[in-house]
Amino acid sequence: MAEPSDAPRAAPTAPAPGEAWLFCVRAGGGRYAFDAALVSEVVRLGTLTRLPGAPPFLPGVFTHRGDVLAVLDLCQALSLPAASLGASARAAVLRVGEWRLALLADAVEGLAAVPRRTLEPPPAGSGPAAAWLTAVGRDGRGPVAVLDLARLVAAARDRSLGS
Amino acid sequence: MTGAEPVVLFQLGPRILAARAGGVERIGNPREEGASRLLAESCLGRPWVPLRSLIVLSEAGLEAGLCVDRVLGVRSVDAADLLPLPPLAAGALSTAAVAGLVMLDGAPTPLVDLPTLIREQQQAAARDARSTDA
């Protein structure tokens, strides 16, 4: 398991046979994961600039390596209480479809090699994230719910456009 | 990109915001302006103490303005420091009046399109008035 760090993170190496490389975060007491290949690095969030009229899942923007990135609060996108934005808050910089963004959650756990044999279709009614789950699995740290992040981000944005 | 653009920096409640100076007709005192043509509150929030107003001209040539706490000054920024909103945020905001960002001392500051803000708020007020009448 790789530890989160401020240093640029290299793309994950190929997983061992029978393992899926996922990137894990904690949100609302749950453990969520998505394709590790989406993540380029983990950064400590500095002061955010809040945007007037922004939906709750977009708590602000910040500069990173000369680019301005939008911060997406995974907790809010999953209709959970907002993630903490304390001084030690970290976010995963990733590319989801056409969007490059920083994903904020209650905690960034990092890379996890989840045995593919543990991955199963999500059970019906798996809480607020049910609509965005592609699988549930388990590794040495416990159960993990795998998200279709692209669909979640697109849906959150569509909701804000319709509101 | 080259060239410089003057922007007006102002404080509105807890926020520091910017607007293109070329769009600001003048800086006024809310106590001396007609209250009906000033926005005391908008999607940008409400000033703690409205000591100044930024006056713009509408398409019809009429003056309208936004009450703010303080005008912090005019800064000339390089055109390269005027940035669009990140794609995820663009279009997700409830207002079209946040036209982009200005990089000031390395930090992004929302760039407000004052005429758009005032037009949006006036249209919203007109809608509210119609729904009240109905």
C-alpha cells in the first residue's frame, strides 16, 4: 500500500496477476475506490478560492503547477456530509474524462491491490453511492466499494446544471 | 499572450473579487445613490458594511450598481493572468456572472462580469415580482 505524499506520484506499475490496482479514499465512514490509473498525484490542499454560485460538490479552486484545478468533494457528490477542509486536507489529482480535477474526501488512503476474486456486483440498495458503484470487494484493510467516477462526476455536474 | 488589463479589486463580505475596470463607469457611495438601482445582495453575497458601489451602464445606457464593502484598488494584470474557469466549474455555477479568474499574487480570484450580474439579478427580481402578482 503506497502512502499518500506531496511528492508527484508515478503512474502505478502493473498489478500482480489476479489483482486490481485501485485508489482508495474514505468518505462518510465508507471506503471507496476507483481506477488507480486516473490518479497522477496526491497533494495537500492549500487555501481554496470559493466560487460564487458553485454547487456544494465544488468547494473551490486552487492552483497546482500553474494550472487552476476545480476541487470536487466526493462526499457531497455522494450526498454525504461535506468533507473536512482542514489545513491537512489532501486531494487526489486526477483526470476523469475531459476533466482534470482534485478529488477531496474525508481521507486519502492511497493505492490498494484488491484481489479480483473478491470483486462482486454491488448489492441492491448499497446506500447513497449505490447508483455509482460498479463492484464491491475486499482487501487486507477491509471492504471497499468501487465507483464509476466518470459517471458520478458527470451526474453531479448535470444535477447542478438542472438546479 | 501579451498586454495588460486593469481590474478593480473589491471586497464583498468575506470575499475578494475582481472586475474589469473598463466595465466600471464609476465608484460611488451607496448613501448618495438611488437605492433602487443598486444591488444590496446578489449571488456574490451581501456586503458586511456597504461603503462603496461599483456603477456600470446597462445596455440601455442606464446606471446600475453593486454595493460592496470596500474597493481595494485597480491593478494592471497581464492578459496571461486572466484565466477561464476550470472546465468542471464552467457551466456548473448558478450564475454566468463569474466570467473567469484573475491570478493575483499566485492565487486565483474570481473575475465578475458586473453587467451580467446586474442583468441576472434584475431578471430574477422581475420574475419574482411576476410570480407574486400571479
